Amino acid sequence: MQTQVLYIEDDREIGEWVCADLKERGYRVTWLTSGEQAVEEAKDCRLAILDVMLPGLDGFTVGQRLKKQYPSLPILMLSARTSIDDKLQGLEFADDYLTKPFHPDELAARLEVLLRRGGTVALENEPLRLGHLLVFERENRIVVEPTGEEVVLTGKQFYIFQFLLRHLGQILTKEQIYEAVWSEPYLDGDKTLMVHIRHLREKLEINPAEPSIIETIRGIGYRVKS
């Protein structure tokens, strides 16, 4: 079965060659030139490719609406904007961010990664399995196997873990995580995120001193391994 992709791009020239390339690679593409119908058109799609600069609703707004409606839908942002602020804003909800110009082989490779990762994320009512944990992403529930005990997180703990899950397998910097969760600039040396990660591990890990769920990448940040 062909993979259905939602592609939102108002530039006709770019849109035509991206669509042609994706179709040649075996994808079925729904191409929109604005984001007004994105939520409706995404219901049967397995991933979304989204430009930032769109007429009417901008790509950030469209992406946030898509993620709210379809939490497990992988979203790849395409943009000529290269600033770190724009990338961080996009990665608050998107799963990847690719800057223009780009090679079609790189786009295709990134889509394959998102689809593989998406296969490990909860679809319908099937939970994501992370070691001894079952994560019901659509229901925002975390259950310990085999006891069935539910893990209760605070608001900030939940948003941190959700952001890590959204980028499953990726190494995220402390700056990326902090600015996505707190919506303010990260100050070098700030221990706030580290403290929250420690408390999060106390709830999620079998042995918080030797974490197997949230991995520390020394000198960079953290990741949840798929």
C-alpha cells in the first residue's frame, strides 16, 4: 500500500518537483497551497510536509493545529528560514526541520526515518513500549508493566517527556528542550531542566541512578532511545 503524504507548499515550482519526486518514489501526495484545509485532509495521511511561509495561516499555526488533532502524525517542516529561533519554534511541535534549498534525496531519507520512527509510536490504541513502560500517547497515559500502575507526572514533567517522545531516538540539546517547554531563552548553567529530568527519572526509571529510558548525552543533552 502506498504511503499517503500531506504536502503544504504555496510555491508552485517547488511544489511540482517535490510532488513529482515523491510520487516517483512511491508516495501518494495530497498537495495543498494553503493550510486552511490541512486538518481535514490529514486524517488519512501517515505524515505531513509543511512549509513555514504560507498565505493566510502560517506554517507554525498549521503545524500546531495538526499536532493537536493528530498527536502521532509525523511533521517535517520545510523552510528557507535558517535562524535557530525559527528552528526551535518549529521543533516545538514538528518532528524534523529541513531548510531550503535541499536535495530530494535528503528529503526522502528524512521521510523514511520519520516513518520508521512513527512505526514505534502509538497508533490508534496500541501503546509505545519503552522498556517496562507502556505509553498511550493519544490518552496521555503512562503505565508500568506488568503491575498496571499508572505514572502521574506534573505538567512540566509531562511536557518534557512528550517533547522527548516527539523526537524519539534523536539527541536533543538542553537548549532545545528548555526553550520548547518553558518558551523562554535558555541561560547557560541553568539547572532547572536537570532538576526536572532527575524527578522525571525517579518516576519513570527502574533505577534512576542508571537510567534506561531517558539517556544523558554528556555535554549535549538527552534522548529517549527507540
